Amino acid sequence: MQFKYKAQDKDKKVVEAVMESADRFSASKELRAEGFAVISIAEVGSGAKMMQSALKFLNSGAIFGGVKLHEKIIFTKNLAGMITAGLSLYRALAVLEKQTKNKTFKKVLTGLIEEINHGGTLSGGMAKYPKIFSKIFVSMVRAGEESGSLAQSLTEVGIILDKNYALTKKVKGAMTYPAIIMTAIGIIAILMFIFVIPTLLKTFKDLQVPLPGSTKLIIAVSDFISGHTFIFLGIIGLLIFGMVTFFKSKFTQKYLDFVTVRLPMIGGMIREMNTARMARTLSSLLSSGVAMTKSLEITKEVLSNRYYKETMNKGITAVEKGGTLSEIFKQNPHLYPIMVGEMVEVGEETGKLAQMLNDIAVFFEGEVDNKTKNLSTIIEPVLMLVVGAAVGFFAVSMIKPLYSLMDSIN
């Protein structure tokens, strides 16, 4: 049987050729015995067979499924480790396909195996699943295949995904506590309006106590909620839907992106988070051998804030015209701290831009980590004040009529 293989020799050069062997595993064993690190190996097949495989990919339901970010991180790390250990790409994917319990990801890995089996590349197979593998994922894998350092590129992808996952998780974690507290307060308030306030209202009516404005307001809200519970829940649902739609609109996003980077406390953390993500992604892409303009285009897709995306577009234009990336950072001090432009300039002058960007990423990832810890400390007393104010307003509104009753008795 004839097999087409792609392998890395002792001098780290990528070799592609066709060989005769009994089966795929024997061919892989023979190549390793000759000192090659196998990237891919597949039986030479017909074009019709390849087309059939491609159609199978496109018709696969896995394309529309979901794979958690954590699963992709584990996948890249395990795949990189097995390739480094000497396993062929085909065999490494086969092992991972057997191990995964996610049915969607299992179908995706089966598709990747078929792609390799028919002489394709890993990056080519990944590109057919844009909802699973992002542009940065595919581009770095392709760069690794072209340079013969696939395992290293997969490791870099794993680091990017891991760092982005950690940053997002820290910010979400800092906001989870206040979200839970405010939700609990809302639920307790609704229950009191439905069950507690009507009882007090009956007491006030029986005693004919004059009611202050705040008490009348609470009673009016209570009457509406207890008497029209389903309408109230419908209004709450519509408000939530309206807010989500409003905040997701392009018009709102534009102004939110502008405001969030200028907010006290939170704005600084958002700037540092975007800076860390930009530096980490760009550093990894450049280290993998991806061209500067292509790296900037991919980095732009990773950033969520439109103003940071615009700086990447400006960077692409500047580089294409023979300018420097550092000037773009210096021209936007409201988005990037001053040290970013200075360090990038040093990196450009010394030819160590990727290393400098990595140092920037490490520094600002640490800053975000510290600020998320401090954010939790700051939020707690603010929440206590909010809860105290709400409880105080309710208590005064309910107790004041009782004092009026005592005065009338006296």
C-alpha cells in the first residue's frame, strides 16, 4: 500500500513524500525508526474519495454543536504532548476521539481524522468547523504545519486559550457575588410585597392610621403585584428582554465600548484586560511565524471592544505603509497604558517584538488578577450600603404609621 506522509527530519525540516508499507501504523513506525517526527500520514486515495469525505464534513451535525472552551484547552495540550512524544497526528487524534465524552466534539475529531486519512492537513480540517476552532486557532496550527513545529504551535494555542479563559473567569467571578446578592434581594422583596405587606395593610386599615407617602407607595406596589402577579412577571420578562436587546444593539455597543474604558476603577481593569489579551495573542502569532499584518487581523477578531479593533486596523495600515506598530499604541493613551507603546518600540528596535509583547501580557494579566481580588473587597461594602438603604426605607415606611398610632393614643 502507498502512503503519503508529512514529517519533520532531524534538522527540523518538513519533508513530504510517498512510501510503500503494509499499513499506516507500520509506515509510521518505519519513519520514526529513520529519525522522522511524523506530522501526518495517509493512504493515497482517489479524488472522489476525498470529495465524499468533504461532503460528509459539511453535512455533519457537529458543525452546529457546542464545545466548551475548557475542553478545547485540554484537547490542544494533550495533542501537543502526544505529538512531542512521537505519536503520529493520526494516532493522537484517534486516542483523543476515544477519550472525549462530548458527542459533538467526538464528531469533530472523527472528521479531523478522516481529513488526515485522506491526505489533508489538520488546519484544513479545523477550518471546516469555524464554530469550534477560531481563526487564531486555525492560523497558528497552519503556521506550525508549515514551519514543522506543530506541537509548539498547539502549545501556544493552549496558552492563549488558557489565559483568555482565566481572565474572563476572574472578571465573571468578581461580578458573580453581587449578582447573586441583588437577585436574592429582588426575590425577597417580591415575596414580601405578595405575603407580608398585605397583612400589615389590613392592620393599618382596621386601626385607621394615617399613612405617609412612602408607605402608600409600598402598599400600591404590593397591591399591584399581589393582585396582578402574572402581569407583573410578564412586565419583568419584557423589561429583561428589552434590556438584553438594547445592550446588544450596535448603537448601544458603540457607546458602551466608549464609556466602559473611561469608568472609574472598572475602566482601568477593562483597559488592562484588553491590553493583556491583545499582547498575548499577537505575541503567540508572531512567535509561530504568522506575518505581522495577518497577526493583527486575527488579533482584531479576539478583541471585543470596537475601539481596540480600530487600533488593530490602524496598525495594519501603518505596517503596510512601512510604519511602526508602537506609534499606534502611543497615539491611543486612553486605550493602552504609556508603557505599552514604549516596550513595543524597544521590541521593534531590537527585533524581539514577540518577547516584549509576551512580557506586556504577563504584566497586565497580573494587574487584572490583583484588581479582580480588590474589586470583590470594594463591592462588599457597597452592597452592604445598598441592602441597608433598602431595608431602612422599608422599615421606616412600615414603622412610621405605628408611631402615628401611638401618638394618637397618647
